[in-house]
Amino acid sequence: MTMTSNNGSDLAAVEMVSVTVDGVTIEVPRGTLAIRAAELLGVEIPRFCDHPLLDPVAACRACLIEVEGMPKPQPACAQVVSDGMHIRTQVSSPVAREAQEGVLEFLLLNHPLDCPVCDKGGECPLQNQAMSVGRPQTRFDGEKRVFDKPINVSAEILLDRERCVSCARCTRFADQIAGDPMLELLERGAKQQVGTAADQPFDSYFSGNTVQICPVGALTSAAYRFRARPFDLVSVPTTCEHCASGCSLRTDYRRDTVTRRLAWADPEVNEEWNCDKGRFAFPYLREGRITSPMIREAGELRPASWPEALDAAARGLAAAGSSTGVLVGGRSTVEDAYAYARFARVALGSDNIDFRVRESSSEEAAFLAAVIAGTPVTTTYESLEQAPIVMTVALEPEDESPIVFLRLRKAARSGRTRIVNVGAVATKGLTKVRGELLAALPGAEAQVLQMLPADIRRALGQPGAVILVGERIASVVGGPSAVAALATETGASLAWVPRRAGERGALDAGALAGLLPGGRQLVDPSARKQVAAAWGIDASELPTGVGFAGENLLAAARDGVLGALVSGGVELGDYPDHALAAAAFTGVGFLVSLEHHHSAITEQADVVFPVAVVTEKSGTFLDWEGRPRPFGQVFRDSLYESDARVLGMIATTMERRLGPSDVAGIRREHAGLGLWEGFRGQVPDRVPGFTMMGEHQFALASWRALIDAGVMQEGEPFLAATARQVGVWMSARTAASLDHPSQVRVIGPGGSIVLPVQVAEVIDKVVVLPMNSPGCSIYRDLGARVGDAVGLVTVKRHEGEGS
Amino acid sequence: MAELPQAARGFGVTFFTMFKKVVTEQYPEDRDKYPPKPRFHGRHQLNRWADGLEKCIGCELCAWACPADAIFVEGASNSEEERFSPGERYGRVYQINYLRCIFCGLCIEACPTRALTMTNDYELADSSRASLIYEKVDLLGPMLPGMLPAPHPMVPGLTDSDYYAGKVKGSVPEQANDRPAAGGLGATS
Amino acid sequence: MGLEESLPSGVLLTTVEKFAGYARKGSLWPATFGLACCAIEMMTTGGARYDLARFGMEVFRASPRQADLMIVAGRVSQKMAPVLRQIYDQMPGPKWVLAMGVCASSGGMFNNYAIVQGVDHVVPVDIYLPGCPPRPEMLIDAILKLHDQIQDTKLGPHRKQEIIALEAEALTAAPTSEMRGLLR
């Protein structure tokens, strides 16, 4: 169980009280619960409703103990110890034991005896505690209460009400932790049951956690229900690959197939929670994989042997040499990104490398190099919790980094932290963290940052203040400059929260033009010397000029300036400029693609290599804090190789000497380099941009929803069904000006799309669309980027159905 | 008799044995005269409810109980269009490897729906290892009168609990409506 | 040869095959070779009640040189495997192997490093008999099924044709790794 970790720093200030448990006197901090005091002595009191991260409720009564001076047994999970208190648990008190046995017998009255077919059987607290403190025989010979089973509280979560012991863990989680209080206890007495309102399913991004904390098998997930049993699963601790929150996960597999993923307790990062995407989006690991290398022959891709494909790739890349571009997708582990960075510089002699498969800018690259790359862990989850103020810029934590959202909510609930979001929408996520909106048109955030209200600026000057900036700052002209300047002026600590799991690691590994591992500048002579020594080459062999990055790299590939491209984990649809990206990949002379799934890019590739997914390799992700999140290989006898190994093999075929390609070797080499302490480059200083739009136009705000059309969420229909409804968000005033339409056609520079209207707390002159959800991709459908001006036309219902 | 020579006594035993009842069982000619005991552990059978729906719910308890790891089950979810058993799940794949099975009957004890029972059939010898892995089609019990081959809907008005309580007595004409042709199971083997 | 040409095609050879098969199946002599509990049932099968002698199998031969059927009755440990093979090699052809019980057939419940996982790893098996142990009727049933196989054994050019046909079939057969059936 996770212990709350927040009072480690001011231990001295904690007042201690002495309490006697079963005749043993111990000192515990004031405010400790009796159940925790007993745990310190190794006395395990049975419990169902008690959870260290949830507020005490004493709903199940399983933890009754005897407290001297109190007439009746007390619930240990809600009883705060006081100085000199004498507690007697079931170990020394017959009264407590009798009470606990009685409660357990009572809880089992209506509990069905379906343990053999129940998903929880084998890891069930009720089963375990019925064995340890229960009575061997029931005295109940009546008919058990039955309900219709199961009911869907959401598309993903199913509820078997007859198994429920009304511990209220799920309802408290939904209310306190997730802030989605759609689950509630209904009815009274024997009919008491968990349920939702008829029109409001439990569509929380965190709904899967209720399945994990349910102490019986009442809540199950559609994805795992009846698929396996706990005792035939092999569990491996892993790290979530879906976003930069860096959750510890437990991956359970059976017969070489992942059957479920659970949140693994890590008090410093994800506590005991994770989001539904990390929990349920894993079928992609198995479905639709590329199984063998492929090479293009007479215009057609055909399966090839490894030596044949390596030979083809090596010949093509050797011919292009330093005019090769390398694109590293955001899914790479640190080791793989490091291998790409080293491969580009050593094997190809090229500095044309970029990991940003998304909106990017040269200003952002300079900002990342100067402020973020190769910096040690300073701003952490813990500092969010302790901060007097957290300001989020170009970041929607609930969608883009859900665990950051949970920490912000925890901080806000404690009352210590003020949360300010610079953006165009007061989202529900912002309401849940009790945040304030500092209105800024999309694209004009930098202006707002320069003219902050005095109280916020003053608050940011307090020690511990935090500024969180999302990856979407790249779309704001002058945004990175303004954020960096604000942090320097106020002294607030600054953290960059990218969306993808591999981005921070790729940045630190030097997978960006002009940047070497550890935040070293390519142009800095001493940095070059260090890196060249680690890579076993002469510093003069490293590329001299800073290469292409971002859209310049794509344009160079399109225009034939680059002779070849190596891409790994890149999705064509993630580039804002669709036409440019497509032209780059079709136009380039030679394309090597390292992918685990077929995509628009592998179709264009000259050589395709299959690579391992996260379960088939070990590696490390850096979360947004910069904290390494290493994970081991789940399927040890997998035949797939990691990107680093494939690159190593290509380099060997090219007869270029590259360092080690195995995870341990790369880690050693990377760690030997360490972080850079010298010059990091200039912090950019751009003049803020502004948003231009005509009279009847609206500025487009957009971000990726947590559950959207991402390729790593394929194959899980139950999860997809819990996604937020796709629509156009607009303010009530905007809706009124359009005569309250139910649907509008959004017209962008490159197309239009019809979507239902949802009125939300959006500032005027702004509409919000999901960036890449089913039925709405702003890049593909509108040809528009964040901050672009779009038009709105009211649509009659029948017209909307046609398109 | 005592005065008779030893040899004659010996032949006498042989001679009188000729008039004793012959103990030899004339298997296979008189196979039916010597049936195994009713509780003999023979080949398995997957049973059906009286209306033809399968009893197996794909819970894998038989596979778990099996000390020889001879049973492989893979469950799948029933849908309204394709229902093989009452309730949520059915056994989509059911295999017993008779070259591992030791006929101990623990699987029978484990089965929560009495879907798996044992017959008295013991003539199983075959010439290849592959042919002794019996699939679900080989194991399913015969279609008795009143049964409809799965998949088909449950008897209208009855729930899965009613099936488990034994309230279903046979199929009704409504169940035959828009049934996929020729029983999906046989087609897939 | 004279007679063959004057007879309708194939008659004589078919008859020889049938006669040879009849003669062979009618006097199968098993080697005395019991390895474990199955051997108890095998001995019972030879006793009065089941009386294997009814099928021309009077005696279990103590010497492999006089036997043409090896009933592998019981689990074969890794240490026993070479011995088993030697006995098989000492038997004169034509010879047959019957894997009696699940342990001999596949290792049965002894899925561990000490037991050969199926005696077909060591010798070619003609018939597999499930059961743990199989009752005598089951053994007799297996022997009768083996008799049918022996009766239908091809000889000479027919056997050569059969070998070619079987080999062609084996070459086009799906590898085991691709046989998925219903499995996902």
C-alpha cells in the first residue's frame, strides 16, 4: 500500500502521540488512523473500504476494534488515535474478533458463491479475509439477494451488484480522485447498490482504477472480464508508453498475449492510479504487426530476409550518406532515440534529425535546447503538490498528461495550490482542479504571458511556484520565449510536459538537429570532444553544421536536398502540414522505415524493418519530470528486435563502427556521457505573435483528446466508446449569434467538416475542435493548425447527415 | 482318490476344468455382455441443455483442475446474434488431448454447469498423435429430440438463471428463427 | 513371369498382400516389456479372462529376436530410452510398436525432464492407446486396430507407390506452427 509521502520534509514539526496497541506502546504522528498504527506493529486488521489515498468513510465495518473508554467497538479505519489511547485489535480482544467475524459473516450473507468463475477469485480481499477471519460455516439458509447481472456503468466498466459489499471505494475514487462523481450509492438497506444516473454513464478517463481498487469482483472491465484468472497470469512491472506521465504499470500476460494492465504503486509518480488509455489500450501490441522485413522490388513491397533487407538499406543509406534525414517518432525509448541520434551522426554523418512528429518550430527547438534538454529532475509531481501556484500554458492536463491532472487535483483539494490556465477554454478538467482561466486567444498566449495580472505574477514569485508548459507552445509564435522569460523573471520553476512518452527522452538523447546527448550543443567544441570520445570517433568526424529539423527537414526531403530518410515510429497524420509530409515521404529518393505496424509511411518505404513494441524490449522512458522510468522485457523470447538493434545491424552492414546496440550497453555509454554543464545555447527571444481573423471568423483551439483516433488505441472498442463526444465547443454567445445551431460546418483553409455544437465555457471568437478524434482531424479535414482562423456555417440537420 | 497316481490326479484337474464355466470374456465379439460399470471414466462429453444450447460457459475450471494439462479451453462472448450457451460466455475452443488425459475425472468435478461429463466409451486407440486431440465437435453430445443446434436464442421468457435451475425442457419454435445455416460450430472445425 | 501376365492386372499381388497381412496379424508375438503400471493391465490381458491367445498371441517372448510387436507399457524415462531403442533394433522386421497408455504415448501427466515425452521420439509408433492405464479391452481394441493396419499393409511396388504418395502429401502439408484451427 502506498503511504502518503507529503510530510517527509517537515518531520520535525510533526507532533507525536503515544498509543498502545495490543499492549505495545508506540509513538505515531498526531492524526494517524488506528488501522495505520496497528500496521506499524504488523497487526493486520481486516478492511475493505479503507484505502490510504481515499478519505476514511468506515462503510464496511470490517475493521472493528476495541478502544478503551468507548462503549462499542470502533472502526479502526476512521478512528484517529489520541495520546494515551489503548487499542485492542482482534489479536488481544475477543470482543474485536467477535465483531469482525460477525461483520464478515454479514457481508457474506448476500455475496454469491461464484468465486470459481469470478475474475477477482485468487486476488480477492474478501476471499482472503473470509479465510483469515471468517467463520467456516454460514448460519444463513435463506435465499440470497440477486440482481440482474451485469450492468454497464460505462461501456468499459461492468458492475455485478450482488457481489458488492458497499465499501464505497469506487464512489469515493470517482468523487475525490478523478473528480467525476458519476458513481453513487443508491437505495438503502439490503437493496443498497452502486449505480449511475440513467443518462450519465461513468465515462471518466480514470474509470479503470475502480476495477482495480474494488475489494470484491463487483466491478470488472469489458476488456478483461472472464478472459483469465489472476493465478494463471505472469506479471511484469512495466512503464506506460502512452504519454509522458510515466506511470508504473503491471503488465499481466498469458499464452504470449497481454491480458490486462494495472497501475503499479509508485508514490512518487502515479501513486496507485493510471488512466484508462494506459490500462486498456494494449491490443495494438499484438494486432496487425509487421512480421518480416520488406524491400521494394519493381515498385512493390515484398517480404525479404533480414540480410537481404539490411543489405538493401545499407546500400541506399551509404549512397545518400550525410544527406540523409532521420525522423524519430515520439514512441522511442531513451535507448532507441540515443541509437537514432548516434546512427545519424556516426553512421551517416548527418545532423538532419528530429523527434518532433507534431507541430514544431525553430523557436521551440532553441527553447528546448536551452532550458529543458539534459537538465536534472527539479520540478516533480511532489513539487506540484507543494506549489503555491501552478500555471499551465498550452496544456490541457486531463487530456494530455492525466497523472499531472490527478496531482493538480490532489493539490487543489488540499487547498494549498492555486491553479491558473492560460488558454481559451475553461474546460471541465480545469473546473475539477478548481483552476482559473486566464483568457488567451489560441496563438496569442505569449502576449498574455507578457501582460500577466499583478497578483498572478506576484504569486509566481513565491518559492515553489511552477509553470507547466505543454508541447503545443510550439504553435505559439513567441510562446517559448515568453514562458522562458517569465520563469527567469519570477523565479518559478519551469517544466515542459510533452504528450508522448518518448519525447523528453529523445530530447535528452540528442535526437534533434544541433543537439547532442545530455543537452550538449553540436557547435560547442568541448561538447563535441566529449561526445566523440564516447562514440569512439574523432571530433572532426561529427557533422559540423546544424542540420535540418522540423518542417525544413520535410521540405528538404521533398525538394531532393536530402537523398534518403530513415523514419522510426512516425505517423504521417501527425504532421500538421499533411501535403508537405506526404510529399516528403513520397518524394525522397530512399526511405527506410522501422515500424511495428503498417502505415502510410511503410507503404512508401523502400525498406521496412519490423521492430519490437514495448512488451518485446526493455528500455527507459523519461517522464515529463526527466525522471527515468526503466522497464523490462515482458516477452523474453520475442523474435522482434528493438530499433537500436536494427540500426546497429544496418551500421554493421554499412561497415561503420557504432557503439553497443543492446540496452545495457547503450545505458552505460549514455550514462558515461552524463548531463552537460556548459553552454546550452541562447534562450530564444521572439516577439509574441498574434491571432489574425476576419470579422466572421473564429480562432481554432485544439488539442488531442486522451482517448481519440490514435493508432496505439486501435482494437479496443470498449475504450473507444468511453471517449468524449466529438463536437465543436463554442461559447453561449457565439452559439446565440449563429441562432443556436445543433450542427455547424467548420470551414478551414483546406476543407470543411460538419460537427454537432456543444456549448462550453469558451472565450468569444474561439471554437474548439478535437485534434485527432474519430470523425474529426483538424489537419486532415480542415487543413488548419491551432490558432488558424476558421469559418462557421449553420447546418440544417438533413444536410449534416449527408456529409 | 488318495490311492490314484499323482499324474492321474493332475489330469483330473484339467479334465474337470473342462466342465467349469469359461471365464474368458469374448471381447470384442460379445462386447455388450461385459459393459463397464456405470461410473467408469471413459471419453468425455460436452452436454447441451434440453433446447440444444451448450452448457459449457468457457470458464476453464476443467483446464485448471486437470493434473495432466490435457484440456485447452478458450472462451468467447455470446452475442444476441450468435448465442451458443445461456449467459455471457461460451467455450469457443474446447480441446482434450487424450494422449495426456488420465481419466481421473477432476474436470468433471470442477465443472460448475455439468457441461462436461464422462461416457463409457473406451475404444479410443488411433494411429497418430494429432488425431487423439479431440475438438469440440468431437466431444459435443448427440442432438436429442427437441434440440436445435446452437447458435440460437434462449427460450423466450427464460433467463440464464432459469437454465441453470433446470427449467428448460426443450426448444420452442421461436428459437429456430433466423438461425445461421447448419450450426456455426460444425462449419468451423 | 508367366502367371502374372495371364491374370487380370493386380490380382496376384493383392492376394499376396492380403495373405501376408493375414499371416502376419494372425501370429503377432509381443516382446515381454513392461515399464510401469500399464504392464499390469498388459499381463491381465494375457491371462485367462481376456486371453490374448485368441488372437494368436500366445506368448510374450522373452527375447526380442523372437518378437515382432513391442508394447511399450508405461512411462519411458530418459535412461530407459536407449534400452528401449536397443530392444527395438534387436527385433527382426517386420515389426510394430504399440504405445500403451498416455505416458508412453506423450509423456502423459509426467510433463517433466525425466520422462520421454512420447515414445515416438525414440521408435516409430504404429498405434497409440490412451488410458491411464487402459483397461484390457482397450488394449485388445488397439491390437485389433493394429491388426487392421497390418492386414492392409502394402508390399513391393504398391508399397513404393504408397511411399511416394505419402511423401508428396507430407511435403505439401501445412506445418504444425501454421495449424491454428479455431485458436487465436
